[in-house]
Amino acid sequence: MGELTRQSLYFTAPRQIEIRENNCSVLLNGQVRVKTTLSAISPGTELLIYRGEAPEEMEADATLSALRGGLAFPLKYGYSAIGQIVDLGPNVDIGWLGKRVFAFNPHETEFIADIASLQIVKDNISSEDAIFLPNMETAVNFVLDGHPRIGDNIIVLGQGVVGLLTTTLLAKMSPHSLITIDRITQRRTISLQMGAHASFDSLDDRLKSYLAFADLTYELTGTPAALNTAIGLTGFSGRVMIGSWYGKKRAEIDLGGRFHRSRIQLISSQVSSFSPELSGRWTKQRRLDLAWHMIEKIKPAQLISHRFTFAQAAQAYHLLDQQPQHSLQILLIY
């Protein structure tokens, strides 16, 4: 088959996106062509890119072939797509044709992928649940890195999509107390439904009673100043697990108070790698298998707040940027 035309979403400047037409190349050995049915917008990383707050020189993700290269404009980005295989390259078994698959791929109407990079979506999992695979994998990684123990007092700052999924997983670990913090009322309500024992506004005076309380605190707000709050809420020899990526955003962090004498540990967690103590036993596929299992149990499609057509992508990003209190997970439908 010759070259075909596809449409791809490009970030071209701060708060500017374009849908461009380009050629979808000939299939090579072991490759397939996937027609996209839906993709999910990341309200964390993609919003940083959309606002021009991501470091341009940083590689998008060296572990994913579809995301290699820097973050300078213009660029394609996105890492959560569901589609159907519509064409096969050389040496690909005919059984793959028509399969519904997940791909870590940017937003575009169709794409070419190595067959080994795709995840088959099981028949009993809806596409709108399956689209949460990257966020669920991230939440699984946060729990693995945080090492929650039975009976822990745990606080989670930030109840966006990943924060809510992390809260849901932590609730299954039998903590003594699971407290969440978010400024948006709707997210706090969902947090309680997902297993939190209590959920507060970050300015709520009742939080003062939780100072130096937590065995384990998660900072998932995406706001670097929130790290001071996380440290203040963490008890002696407690752990602060930092899952946020701040991009270019900066804030003064108070490490001159009780931080040192309290022997608080700051732990960095990012899904592109494993902590050394896990890397000997855990693989990406093992973590993905666990994420799929949790998707089957939790059915995260309940977190979808908006669905836009691919042609309406500019409206979707504008909503996410200007009215985050009204959005949670936004999908693009093709």
C-alpha cells in the first residue's frame, strides 16, 4: 500500500495547537497501521507543554519510540490512544488484523507502530476504561515507590486523574488513615467515593491538626510550592513521594525548618523507570499487567468529564487551561 494522509495534532507555540495533514509512510517489517478511535489528554504533562512550561531541551520520553525527540515547538505529543489495526506490514500474523489495541502514541487519526509496542485490549474492557492505562500504570508505580504499609497514615495532595487513581489503590492497602487534599470540591467528593477517609481544601484550617501526622505523603498537585505543605504534613522519619512533574515552574522550598531534624525522606517517582530495589524483579510488562487488572476492577471511565471530537481539540485544551475546576479527564473522539 502506498502513502496515506493522516491528521496529527501539533503544539506550535504557547497555547496554540494546529491539526496538520502529513503522510503515513509505507509499513515496514513488523509494523501495523492503526486507525485511532479515541485518545486521552494528559491534564498534567500536556498542559505544561500547551502553556510553554516544559523544558524544550528535555527528551519527551526515550523509552517510547513515538515520543523520541525534544519538547521544543512544534511537536506532536500525547501518550494514550485506542484504535483498530487496519493494515499489516511484512511478517505480521494475519490474526492481528482488526484487533483493538492501546498505544503510547500522540493524538492523530492514524499511526504506524511496531507490533511489539502495542497492547491488545481485552473484550471485557471498554475502550473508555482502557484509555486510562498510562495513568493507572503511573498510579501503580507511585504505590510501588511509596512502599505503603498496613496501618500507615497517608496523605495525598492533588486529586486529578492520577491522584484519584493513586488514592483508589492506596485505599486497598488497609491504611489507618487516608486523607486527600484538593482545592476543587468535585474532586474531593470523588476522592471520598474512591476510598479516602476524609478530603480537605488545601486552605482548610482543619489541616493544622494533621501537621507532622503522615507516615507517607504523596505530592501530586503539579505545583512545586505544595512540596512545603507535604513536608509539613509528614511525621518523623516519614516519606514524601513526589510524583509531580513541575517543568519550568519554580518555588522556594523550606528545608531549613523541621525537615532535617525530622529525617524526612523525599522520594522521586516517574513511570519511565523502576527504583533499583524493584528492577531485578519488576518489568514494564509486569507493571502493565497489574495496571490492566486494576482497570478491570476500578473501571476508571467514571472519571471522564468531557468528550470532544478531534476537530474540537483546541476547545478541549482551552477548557483544561482556563477552567480546570470544570474538567477531569478529557477525551478526543475520532
